Amino acid sequence: MKTLLITGGAGFIGSNFVHHWVKQHPEDRIINLDALTYAGNLENLNGIEPSENYRFVHGNICDADLVNTLFEDEKIDHVVHFAAESHVDRSITAPETFIKTNVHGTFPLLEAARKYWANDTRRRFLHVSTDEVYGSLEAGDPAFTETTAYAPNSPYSASKASSDHLVRAYFHTYDLPVITTNCSNNYGPYQFPEKLIPLVFIHALEGKPLPVYGDGKQIRDWLHVSDHCRGIDAVLQQGQPGETYNIGGCNEWANIDIVHQICTRLDGLHAGEKPKAELITYVTDRPGHDRRYAIDAGKIMHELGWKPEYTFETGIEQTLHWYLDNQGWWERVRDGEYRKFIEQQYKSLAG
Ligand code: NAD
Ligand code: TYD
């Protein structure tokens, strides 16, 4: 039995990873440390029964005392570090929390691992990062590999790049058994409804404008979140300390084509209504908007035998049905109902 400290396990990818790990490794213990920011939602963890093998800790990764106590009390074997401020648009309007959480917050985790693991080479510190640290590609450029130079362009990607460098330094300086994964854009269940795919889907359902930034021809490489979780699992179990692994779906789409795909699928479900594509509305572009991301996932595929299980067709179909079947979930997120629950649940911890 191993004990995993999962940070940010109430967010989109973290909660999918908790579900994945409990199913695949029921003998292991999970400590889920999450500050429950706007992006953290305990409803994402419904079905994870209170059990001896699972503990939720409401707290901040920047709190070094709390992090040290968790390492001390829970005898943490591995860290899977998801907790971050993750939304590019929010990083443009309010960058400070990105620096605090993504940069300052990674430091106490690394320090605690260094202190409590004392060069135990069986441990792993898996730092979950993004392809956005590599910057922007032009059409025809080769996809990002693990050796592509970092060139972050937004406060979000710059803060993730900073934390990646810190993680790397702990391997080279202290032999801490760290591994970093850089993944492309995820989609799937529990994604916060201000991100492109859930936002377009929900707006289209409700007959609201579908905002497309700039000319809509920016390209992203989309991966279903459950394939990302399987990739992290493979890296945690078989990856080499000090290495980085790119994870991606070989699945490049222009934003406008994604929006059209969603519209067409919804038109199929709502025959006779006005075509959803009539709702598409071009809006002012995001400042510094990266044009194209594409991941070369050859290393994780060849070295660790990972490959995506979902095609984009099966993945988007599964995701749209999840949002249709879980209307209550996104309505509660949107109207802030879930925040009232958090306030009630944690009033004992308030100031
Ligand atoms: P998210 O915003 O949905 O979730 C982040 C979680 O971290 C939330 O539960 C939040 O409450 C928690 N958190 C935030 N600040 C915290 C703090 N100071 N202390 C403790 N908890 C805190 O993000 P996500 O989309 O699930 O992304 C998870 C990780 O994966 C991030 O590190 C992100 O950079 C990386 N990533 C995301 C994508 C993507 O497409 N979403 C792609 C590649 C990499
Ligand atoms: P997003 O889901 O915010 O992810 P990221 O910025 O991390 O790639 O956006 C995906 C792409 O969709 C990105 O190119 C910005 C674009 N976009 C829109 O065109 N309209 C929108 O309303 C949103 C949220 C994003």
C-alpha cells in the first residue's frame, strides 16, 4: 500500500485522477489537499466514499506548516501535484494568484519532499505541467518535444514554466526523484464551464452567443482527461526520475472547427430548431493569444507504452453526454450554489 498526496484533487483533472486512482489502485491511500478556490468543487468527488483510504484536507499548498504536517503524519510516498491556477484568461486579468500558487506553492511541497524523503529513491514527485510552457507554433512547425526550448507567453504559462524549472532544479541539486509531465489541452467530465468546450456546449444548449476569440483559427491539441490520467499513472509507475514526458492526443483542431462540431452534434439532438452555428459570435481576441500548440507524445508512447484510448469523436460524444446527464452539476457551478456548500461545510475553518 502506498500513500499519495494529491494536490488540487477537487479540480477538473485532479478529481478525474482521484476517481481513476481509487478504481485502479484501491489498496492505496489518497490524501487530497485542495484550497477549494472557484475551480475546486467537492461535488466532483461524489462517489469517493469516506474511507480509511481517502482523506480530504482543505488547505493551501503555500502553507508550509500544513504541508510538513501532512508529510510527517501521513508518511507520504508519492506526490502528484495538480494544484494550480489554470485559466489563461484569468491570468491576464489577475496574474498575482498565479505567481503565488503556481510558483510559491510548489516550493513548500518540494521542500517537504526533500526533508522527509531523505534521498529515498523509491519516492516520486510528479509535477503536472502544460504544453503552454513551450510557447506558440506556426502552421507547419514540428510539434513540441521534451527538448523544445521554453518560451511561455501568458502569465499562466510563465508561472507554470517557473515551477517546472524549480522542480527540475531539485533533481539536479538534491537528487529529489521528480518527474514532470507536459500535457496538451484536456476536455471531459467536470471541466469548469468557463473553458472552451463546456462553455460552447452550455451556451449552445441555452441559445446564447458562442464567443470565438479573434479569427477562431488558433489550434489546440485536445486530449480526453481520462487518457491524461492514464498517462500520469504510467509515468508515476514507470517514468524515470529527472525526466519529462509530453502527453498529447495527436489531435489538432482549430477552435472554430471545435465550435462547429459541437453545434452539429447538438443540432442532431434538437432537430427542427435553428442551427446552433447561427449563435457563433466573433469577439475581441485574447491578448498575446498563442496561435498553435501541438504535442509530440512519441517518448511516453515508445518508452512507457501509453497511448490515448479515446478518439476525438468518441471523447467529445462521451463528454457532451456527460454534460447533458449532469445538468445539475454545471448549473450549481454556474450559479455559485456549490460555493454556499463549501462555506457551510468549512465555516469552522473560516477566519
Ligand atoms: P483546475 O483549475 O480545474 O483545478 C485546480 C485545483 O487546484 C482546484 O481544485 C483548486 O481549488 C486547487 N487549488 C488552486 N490553488 C490552490 C492552492 N493554493 N492550494 C491548494 N489547492 C489549490 O485545473 P485543472 O484544469 O484540473 O489543471 C490541473 C493541473 O493540470 C494544473 O497544474 C494545470 O496547469 C495542468 N494542466 C491542465 C490542462 C488543462 O487542459 N486543463 C492541460 C495541461 C496541464
Ligand atoms: P481555453 O479552454 O481557455 O484553454 P487554453 O487557453 O488553456 O488553451 O481555450 C481554448 C482555446 O479556445 C483558446 O485558443 C482560446 C479559445 N477560446 C475562445 O475562442 N472562446 C472562448 O470563449 C474561450 C473560453 C476560449
